[in-house]
Amino acid sequence: MRVSKQQAAENREGVLDAAAKLFRERGFDGVGVDAVMAEAGLTHGGFYKSFASKDALVAEACTRAFRQIDDFWGGYAGRPGKGLAAAVGWYLSRRHLDSPGDGCVLAALAADAGRRGPTARAVFSVGLERWVGYLVRLLPGASEARRRDAALARIATMVGAVAIARALDDQSLADEILAAARIAVLADYAVPEGQSR
Amino acid sequence: MRVSKQQAAENREGVLDAAAKLFRERGFDGVGVDAVMAEAGLTHGGFYKSFASKDALVAEACTRAFRQIDDFWGGYAGRPGKGLAAAVGWYLSRRHLDSPGDGCVLAALAADAGRRGPTARAVFSVGLERWVGYLVRLLPGASEARRRDAALARIATMVGAVAIARALDDQSLADEILAAARIAVLADYAVPEGQSR
DNA sequence: ATTATCTATAGATCTATAGATAATGC
DNA sequence: ATTATCTATAGATCTATAGATAATGC
């Protein structure tokens, strides 16, 4: 019943992976500690040897989920121009909609995070700030301040579009809002100056 | 212990008001039937005389919450030009952030709705479509199709900005994303042609 | 007599803890 | 001997139901 120190560390990682996935799929209140442990292939009793509380798990699991944003947007942040369209294309896609457990933590859990305490909210503040940094690098524009505003607004558009599209029963309306968001996020940036609108 | 037919109808309305408020504040999974009934000043046992299930309550409470969107945006939809800035000004305000129980149902519950069944999601589809209708009337623009795209994207921006801002621990970052969304939502529309960007 | 609400409770689930178990690591 | 995990369970909470209660409405 006891495993090696390394295996125990791997198990802890597995719990975090399971939590990061399940929370995004069902929300913080929709997933119990038992479900997370079961997803990780463990029994629920051992949970509190690794984590102080469910709240601590929430914070760590979100930190982990934000790392996927780093990987994705950070990966595009080096390249200019075409990178933005490709990244936005995936973000505002049906594929992203249909895989919340592996998708953007903000689109899946921003409202849930708003109902939690300072610990989880701090993770979201730091994570958002990093995403803004990557996006600022992808957006051409005059001043740094303007690019920062543009990045913040575009993140809001993308996150809102995915969250809303998931809430809809009407698939064609969901596709419409994704398409409309794509146009708004790429307009004035991917398209040469003065060509759009 | 029994009340008049009229009083019973009023009690049912009170339960829906309580649910519409509490769900937006704590999420569907964060509020039990008992809490809703207590908020309405009733005991939980009587709940199932009025509603078939919690799911039925969720759907009806969201329908009620969407009616507030009708009142607010529908009220502005008649007037052109200046109405948009005023409506957006409230929507993207600290006051709205701080009163989720009386605020936009999409900003508070879109992600939650995405985890529910077709009944609740149908309410969101119909409610969103109505909001789009009001906003299309507020947005000048060339073709109907372009105005519809603009309305959808701007709804996504507003909903995303409020949901994200609520998730943040950092108040100044929250204010920043609200301000950035304000600029993005009003640009090219409230500002005379060619003057912005 | 009907019925809106209340009291009480069943059965499930959730967070958290206690103690047992058995393999690791000194 | 230490400790990672398991079994078992406490105490709270959640959805839903059953039966009692008492005022309405025929």
C-alpha cells in the first residue's frame, strides 16, 4: 500500500491533472475530492496527505491549467503576424468548445473563480497577466498602452464567446458567435490597416 | 399552514426571485433547494409542490433573470446613439461587478449553463437571441449581417470582461479590463466614423 | 374536501479525519 | 521506523418524498 517517493510525487501530479480536467468540465462545485482521486486512480482517503483542503487543490489545479495557456499563447508569442490568426482560430473553434477539460481555464472557470476566495482569485490574476503579455507581443499597434488595452479586450471577447457558445442549445447560433468573435479579434490587426470595416 | 391561491402564486414568484438571485451569486451547484426556499421565507419541503425538480427551477429562474436583460437593453433599444454608451457604461462598471445577484445572467452563469442539460441551454439560446436583437438596433452599421456580427462580438466582449474581472484578486487589473472592453465595445460605433483608431 | 405549507426523513454525496496496512528507506 | 495509500466513518448537506397540519374554497 505504500509506494516510492517518486511514485508518490507522480501520483500527486496525476491528482492535479485529474482536478484540472474535471474542474474545467464540471465546475469547482460539480466535482468532489472523491471524483478527482478516482480519476487519478486512487482512493479518496489519501487526498489530505497531499493537499490541505479542496480549496488548496482548486488553486493548484488552476495554476496547472493556466500553464496550458502559457504553452499555447507563449508558443505563438515569438512569431508575429500569422501566429495570431492561427491561435485565435483554434481558440474560437468547435474543437475547443467540445473539450473544456483540456481547454482554456478562463472560459471554463472564470465565473466559478469569482465565487471563490482570494487564493484562487490570485491564481487567476497572475495567469491573466501572463496571457496579456503574450497577446501584447502578437498584436501590432501604436503605443504599449493601446496594445495592452487591445489585448485585454480581445481576451474578454474570446473568453466570453467560448463561455456563451457552450451555454447554447442552438449549434448554429454558437457557430455564429464564434465567427463574429473571430472577426472582431482579428480585425484591425491581422488585416492590413484601413482594409477592414 | 395553507394560504390563499393568490398568496401561493406570489410565494412561487418569490421562490423564482430568490433562485434567480442566489444562482447568479453562487452558481447552480452552489445553491440548494433549501437555501432558495429559506431566502424566499419558506421551508424546503414545499418546493416540489411548485417545481418538478431543481432542473426545472434552474430553467425558470434563468428565464426570469433574462427578463432583466430585456428590461435593461430593450429599454435602450428604442433610442439611438447615446443609449449605447450609457448601457455599456453600466454593464462594464464596478457596480455591476459587485452585484452579480442582480446583474447579467450570462456573465454570472454562462459557464454553469454549459454544464447543464438542453432545458437550461434552450433558455440561454432564446435569451441571447433577444439581447442580440436589442443590440443590433443600437449599433449603426452597413448591412444587417454586419450589425449582427458586431452585436454578437460585443456581447462576448462585455460578458467575458465582467466574468473575468470578477475572477480577479487584483482590483486595478479588473478595472483595466472593464475599461479596455468599454473602448472596444464603443469604438467604431459610438465614435463618429474614421475618428477612432 | 381540497391543498399549500410544514415537519421529518430517506438515500446519496461531500469534506475531512482516524486508524489500519504494507511497502519503502534508513 | 517511516509513510503513502486504503478502509471506514463522522458530520454536514443535498435532492426528493411521505405524511401531518391547518386554512382556503367549494
